[in-house]
Amino acid sequence: MTVMRAIVTGTGSIATRHLRNLRQLFPAAILVVVSRPQGKGISAEIQSLVSEQYTDLAAALKVPVDLAVIATPAPFHVEQAMTLVGQGIPTLIEKPLAVTVAECDQLLALCRRNDVPLLVGYCLRYHPLVAILQERLAAGAIGRLYNMRAEVGQYLPNWRPGTDYRSGVTAQRALGGGALLELSHEIDLVRSLLGMPHAVTAVAARISELEIDVEDIAEIILRHRVAGQEALASIHLDLFRRVPRRRITVDGDGGSAELDFGRATLTFNPVAGAPVVHGVPDGFAINDIYLAELQDLIACSKFGRQPLASLAEGLATLRIVEASAQAAHSGKTISLSGEVSGDCP
């Protein structure tokens, strides 16, 4: 039996998590890390997890690879993905897919030509309560949808203990940082639940004392058509909230729903009847969603199906991020239309 060989590009906290999870899923696998030549050093934990270390992706690919994870800063994502997809390697790209929509054109075309699964790391898609919310909204649990509100706020210096936030990706525009790109999970969730908006309005600014050169807050309003009728979504993103918060609330003509990620509860409040509260399965841990996305990528490779968060999905979310930045800069409403189609499996 051939031993799996998997590559992870990057040496930060998310790269470490993926290496740890790959080792858990495939104890005998040959794990390879590719670091940036001018990047920070490789941690002791990564060294304990991997069998091979490189500073050049091409060198690492001289031996066949079964799976790849791109966990470098966003400006490097597309170039690395082009190399990996071009060699037919199933690949997980950490979110965001890229910094701009335009740089993804060649990757989308390559993915259409090659039968290779490519998954974007919007891991909250794999949260069990998100799946229940999506299913219940589609079934009309709160009737016609009027409004959705997604919020996330967390204090950047506390994100990655033991590191200086000022040197991290999130703090630097040159590395694809800022609230819009780094906290785009909420944008992706709203789009996956309501579909592509047709108009975007936004405000984004740096208002805190954080030592960063990017926006630390964004307020976004999206206009959607849901079941042929108008619906609004609002999204709050910030990098300075001292008490973390992540939640989604939805209002309809038949009631409301609230998904509180911190409390791990999903509550439906119907107009008539008692509230219904859903919790996560016994034994659930947040790392399960990261394991699930790796398992999804592997299953897509085996069975030729679409991943839950595909290239087209990630590109659609990036379009909203880009439109939000344009709206915030110009003070105008930005029009959007249509989903990206023709994705790879």
C-alpha cells in the first residue's frame, strides 16, 4: 500500500493545525512543509510533525504528492495553487482565496480544464449548527426571510498567543490583512445562506489603537433576492472586541433564529410555539470542522464531487469582499450580479 504524501505551504498557526490534523487522520503519512525563504523559522511542533522541509515548492513536488494545503499569506495563494492544480493535486486553499478577483481568472480556467478538486478553507461551513440553520431556513422554519445579521468581533492581540500581532498577516495590508479579508467567514456564511447579493454598501476604517495598517472594522449591507423577494443582510467585522462574539441572527415573518458560535447553540423562536434550541453533538470540538474540510477534500478526490466550499464559492465570496472595499472607499453602492460557474469538481 502506498503511503500518503501531503504538502502544507506555510508555517503559521493555521498551517500547524492542518499538519496536526493530517497526522491525526493519516498517522503513517509523509508530511512535507514548505516555508517561505524569508519567512519566520519553523516551530518545534512543526518539526515534530513533518518528515521533510523545503523552502521551494517545485523542489518539494519532485516526488509525487497526494494532497496539498496552502496556508501562506493570501498574496501567495494563487501562484501556489496554479502550480499544485497544474500537477493534478487536490488542494485546500486557506481563506481568503486571494487578495483580488482578477488574479483568480487563470486559476479558474485551469481548474475547469483539470479534473482536480480545490477547496477554499471556509471551515465554518462544516459547523453542525450551520448545517441545521441552512436546512431549517430552506424548509421555511421562520417563514419569509426579511433580514440576516452576522457579527464577529475579537481582539487581534489575543488571536495567536505567543506571537506579536503587529508582525502577523492580519495586521499588514501587504500580506492580505484587514477585517474584510481576514474575517470573511461571515461574508461567506451569509452568501451561502442567502445567495449572491445584487448590491453592496459598506463602511470600513481603522478606528482603534491597534498598530496595524489595515481596517479594523467594517459594516456591510447586502441586498438579496430570496425566493423572489427582497431581503437585507448586514455584517459586522472588527479586530478589537475584547469579549469575543460570533453570531448570526435571522428574522422572518414566522419568527427568528439565532446561532451563537460562542455558546454553541442555535435557537429558533417561532411566532407561535415554544423556542427550539439545538446544540452541537456530544464530544464536538471546534477542531472537528477543520478535520471535516480535509475529509471533504479527500472524498471529493475519490468520488469526483464538488467540495462544500469550492473554488467558485470562494471566488463569489471574494467578489463581495472586493465590492465591500470598493463601496467603503467610494461611498457608493456597488452592484453585483450572478454566481461564478464552471468550477472544478
